[in-house]
Amino acid sequence: MAHFRPTSLVILAMALLSLAQSTASVLNGPFDVREASIETIHNALFTRFATCRNIVSSFIARIEEYNPTINAIIALNPEALSVADQLDDRLSTGNVTDPLFCIPVLLKDNYDAVGMATTGGCRALAGNMPEVDAPSVRALKNAGAVILGKTNLHELALEGLSVSSLGGQTINPYDHTRTPGGSSGGTGAAIAASFAVIGTGTDTVNSLRSPASANSLFSFRPTRGLISRSGVIPVSFTQDALGPMARTLDDLAVVLAVMASVGYDSADNATALAPPEVRARYRDHPASLFSPNLKDMRFGLLDGFFNHTASPETSPVSEVMGNMVSRLTAAGATVVNISEATYNASGISATLDVQTYEYRELLDAYLAKPHASSASRPASFNKLYTSGEFLVIPRQYAYIKTAFRSSTGDTSYATNQQGIQNLTQALAATFANNDLDAIIYPEQKNLVVKLGSASQSGRNGILAALTGSPVVTIPAGFSTPTDEAPLGIPIGMEILGRPWSEDLLLDIARHISDLVPVRRMPEFSSTMVEPRTYESVPVVRPNTENIPLAYPLGVI
């Protein structure tokens, strides 16, 4: 099994070398933050090419320039520049061993972060001010990250269109007629357009992987229990997961380790599931990944996770995946077709999804926690969904109505949980019977849907969501370019592994991505934005005028 090499010694050596040079000074010319990575930012900082304030200001400038087009940001952190100044002070002393030192991070707006509202994109929660950081956010800050702001999402993370009453409709940066996936669509669009280096998301069925696929990004949904979910607006105890999105696999690995370093959290007892040897891997943060040889690897290809009916929306996905399979086999890997009837994403969702049983109870518990503005927000699920200050798309009417009356005490809930156990055992048997290293399939059977659609149809995330399996999503290709999509529409592939196989999945993803490099920045935001000087962080207001008329506000 592969292991990670820590970054701290490398960073410290670079920093001390730079600080020892008495002639060092900030060089002329701005640092280009387009497609910037942890490594390139650290190189710029430690060679004195840029300051942390320069870097944070450059990302803010890109948000000011390009966010009006794609509407990915709900709010910026008013303390971001002052945090950058504090980090510059630390840089001058050489105290810079943190793995995310001065790395701008955008949070999906369902993560609690002190000093910013946690809204879930819902107008009813506009004043929801947390008193403590979510453990995952605290880990990011402790690792040196600059929390740059909050991203839009599909309201309360309940669908994949990324439209909300507070944040409006987020637009896909590759095709402005389409959604960015979701529910973490604001994060996906923002990271694709280089509004920050790293983004966070949540995933109840597809919500990390859908926007990664639709925005040519890498994402990771970890094994259930690896990353604490407390301090995040919940949907489902069984299905919720937190994770990162990034433009590079190295960055993804670093942030995954930082978020996992929280370890056991009594506020999320699923974290007790992680074996001690797994926790030990995250005591040091990863800097690089070892690439396995694909020659002896075996991948299962889920035939039931494709739409084999030819159409302009489905054929590009099948073609991209066909090319990926050909490249894998040419590299010496074995791809086994898995055609078992069990693996039907629509059927699994229809029969085993348990969100509606768990949602009301979990949201009630979250809203009951102390917040700085408790009096200015609904105190329960019922009060939120009778406030009139929310957005529920037509497809969700039945979902919310069911959540009003369903609970984990229902007999059918126990039946579904037994079905989930059976599915988990069937998946383990598929791995064992076919001697598989991982299972692959397209994240979505069809291209990401158009704006105003009834749902984000065709997604395949339910298998990992119910079984708690780890999945890394990688860019797999693009559809044919069109006038609306000058580069084509991104298409992503999921690589699913056995529980606690995060390091192996990252190694596999590394080798495949080296074999088939895909990532490209969106054309509309490809121009560098001239540096701007800020005395304070500007206010960014989302566009709520662009909510499709098909999505009424405050109606159940």
C-alpha cells in the first residue's frame, strides 16, 4: 500500500533558504494565480516573488471580474486580508511549515466558519452566525489556509442544479447555458475559474462528484468516518460526507489529509469507525503520491451506470469513457465488464435512499445548537419550511412533504437500512469475485443538464453514498466543442474503492491522470486579471435575479 511523504521539511528548507538571502525582495511583476497550486504559491512566497496579501488580493480581483458571469460566490470573508497580513508576518520570521500556508480556500456555504453566516443558500438562514468553526474548517485554518469566502450551492444541498433563494443560479463556466452540477456547484464553478486554490463540498448522493465532473476538477468523497461532518448543515447521517475539490491531484491529496487529521470527533460518531492504522496515515500531511504500475491492475466497469441510447447528451459520455478504457487496457490494465442487475443507479436510489427519513431530525438538531444569532433564524425544520423564505424546485416538493412526516422510527426506514447492508455486501463480493483494485464508471450518464431543468438527471453517485465507499473523481474528457461550449463540456470518471483505500485510489488516479491529462481552464475566465489594491475585502453580492421562473420561492 502506498504512503505519503510529508511536506513540512521541504517547505521549511525552502523558507529558510529564502530568508537567508539578505538581498531577497519582492520581484516586479504580478504572480499569476490562474490554475495556481499549493506548490506554485509556496514557491512564489518562499522566493519572495509575492506576499500572501498579493496572492489573496489577486484571487479577490478574479472574483470581482468573473463572478458576475457565473454567480458562484455568496460572500467573501471580511477577515481574509487581515489573515493574509498575519501570515506575511509569520513568513518574515520563517515560521512557515504549515501545509496550506496562505492557500486560499472557498467553503461551500453549509460549513460553519466563525465570522461568516452559514446559510445553506437559504434566505431563512441568512442570519445564521456560528459561534465555533466546524472541525474541518478549524483543521484548514490550523494548516495555514486563508478562508476566502463562501460558495453558492443548491439550496440546503438537496439537489444538483445549484440554485438557491439566497445565492441565485450558479452558471457552468464552460457552457453558460448549463448548470455547474451540484449541490456543491458554486465550489466547482469557482475552483474551475481560479477563484481560489481549494474548495470544499458535501456529498449526500452526488454533490462533490457532480460539480467536479462538470468543471474538469478532482474531488474526493472519503470512506464514511474518515472526516468529521459536525458543524455542517446536515441532510443524512447515513449518506453525508465532506471532502475537497481541486484542480490538481497533489492539492487534493494534501487537503484530504488536512481534513482527515481531525480524527475522532464525539459529535460525529461515524468517525469512530476509522481503524488506528488509517488515522496514523494522516498524522503527517501528504506532499506527493506514488504512481502504481497499471499493468497488473484490475478495474470493474459498471455497465448499468451507462445510458447506451445514443443522443447528443449521452453519446459524448460513452465516447469519453470508451477512450479511457482503451487507454487503460493499452497501459496493461485489465477492465472487467460488470453487468450485474444490482448496479442500476436509478433503481438503487428509488429503493434504498434514506435522506427523507433522516433530514428533518438532523436539521432540527443542527438548528438547536447555540449560534450567535439564534433569535434571527428558524429554530426547527418545520419553522424553516413554513417561513416562505426558501426555494424548493418542483422535483423536491414530494421530498420535503415526505420529510415532514417521515422519521428514522418508520418501519420502512429499517427495511431500507437492511437493504443498504445487503448492497454493501454485494459490492464487497463484486470486488472479491473479480479480484478488483477499483471500480470505474462515468459520474453522470449524460452531460450536465441545462439551466432550468427539473433535476440533475443521470448521476451515478448513489452507490458510494449508501455503502460509504471512498471515491475519487477525475477529469476524463470533454464533449465536442460548440458555440456555447468552446472547449466542450467536461466529463468526469469516478474511481471507487474498498473502504479505507484512499491512498490506493489517489495512486490510481495519479497514474491515470498522467496517462490521460485532461484538465483545461474555462475559456471565458482564461485572461489574467490585473492586480488590484484593497484596503478591505469588497462586498460580493450574488445575483438572485437569475433564478429560473420554474423554481418558485417559499411554496410547498
